[in-house]
Amino acid sequence: MTSSNDASGAARQFRQSGPYQATGTLHGRTLLISGGSRGIGLAIALRAARDGANIVLMAKTGQPHAKLEGTVYSAAEQIEAAGGRALPLVGDVRNDADVAGAVGAAVDRFGGIDVVINNASAIDLSRTDAVDMKRYDLMQDINVRGTFLLSKMALPALRASDAGHILTLSPPLNLDPKWAGLHLAYTMAKYGMSLTTLGLAEELKDDGVMVNSLWPCTLIDTAAIRNMPGGDKIVQGARGPEIMADAAHAVLTGSNAVPAGGSRSGNFYTDEQVLAAAGVADFSPYSLGAAEDRLVPDIFL
């Protein structure tokens, strides 16, 4: 495993030589991100911070965790070092008051909200007879209810923005029975997030608020994956979260992310699809070292 210094050095090098060349900017925009103290959420925040965006992070980790690196406050320090402005908030996306408080704090500090990133998510790939019902409830509460609640609470601010956007990290709605058969509880929870995208895109089509989902084509190296049994070996065939950060940036700035003849709302994008449309031909710089043909495909694709 790389040291934190090695990892930060690699991240700096990636920022200088990454394959994605942005044509739009998030400068001055305000993003509210759930669960953004580490992993994909933090990577998205740092990519936006490089444009000079305002980042409101709502995450549960206010104190250092025994197994998970980073807190909402250390993430805020990284965001400001990258060029953005940060508002770190300790809160639980399952708690109505915490979510309402985060929305209100974002509006008070930065004057509004332009983007909501539904990043917070819980994972348990157990089969039905093995899944603990507390874990089932956790996934439903964080993934489905949390996504719905944060989106709902932010709607007035998003309607007031001239570029309101909800981006949820959830998979395309694929009714192939194998996904339900592999891990029914998790599939239900992630598809609940995707149904929120589908429904809100239709509900808000005349309100000037875009709603989309984004999902990786391959496994992404995150603390949640590393903490699974055998996780350190699994992530050797993964990509870094920077690919999702670049793809999210492309979607949010409209960098050729719209399908031909399609709408900018109601899409279920994959990271490769978005970045290919933005001109990226070689995805190997995002890999943690494995050859492209040895990468672990995402479980839903």
C-alpha cells in the first residue's frame, strides 16, 4: 500500500498530466456533496476546487476513524489548498435536520446551491439469506432515502440557480435478473437512487434543473472496497477515483456529455462514455497499475 506522501505526490502528478482536457469550468459555482470526506466524493470536490468552486461537504466523519482515512475537516483543507472555498459540515444524510441544516448553511455562506452530488452510499453484497437486516435498513436509509431527501431539500435553491444540477452516483437501470440475483439488497438500494434520477428528471424538466446519474465502468479504489474481505487485492485491478471526478466535471460543465440528439437531463452516464465524448482516448492513466484488459469490471455493467 502506498504511503500518504506517495499518494499525494501521485495525485499531484496526475493533475498535471491527466488525459481529460476540460472545456468548461465550475468557477464560482456552489456544490453540496454528501459523504465527501474521502474517495470519489472528495475527488469530485477537489476537481471542482481547481476551478475555484465553492464546496459544501456534509459527512459523518468529524473525528479520525480507526479504519478510514480523512475527516470532513481534512477534506476541507485539501479543497482550499486546491483553490476552492470549503464549508465542512458534520451531518448524517439520514437525518432530516442535518440535511436541512446543510442546505441552509450552503445558502447562507455562498448565496445558493448550483449542484447537488448524491455521493453518500452504503454497500453490502451479501445474498438474501446472509444479509443482516440492519445493513439492509442502512442501505435503504443512506442510498435511497438520503438521496431523495437531499435532492428534495435542495430543490428551492437549485431552481433559483441558472445552472441547477443533481448528479447521483448510481448505475443505469438494468432489469437483467442477474443483478438482483447476485446481491438483491444492494441492487434494490442502488436502483432506488437511480429511480430518483429518473423521476426527478421528468418532474423537473420544466424547472431548469438537470438530473443525471454517473457510474464507473470499472471498480474504483475506495476505502469501502479496501475494507471488504480481500479488498487490498481487489483494488489492484481498479482505477483511481480521479476518473469519476473528471467525468463528473464533464457532465456538470456540459463538456460534450450530451448524447447525440438527446437531453442534458435524465441520463445514466458511465465515466468512459462521458470522457470519450470529451476527447479521452486512453484510460490507462486512471488505472492503479493493472493493464486495461485486467481491470475489474463494475458489478452492474
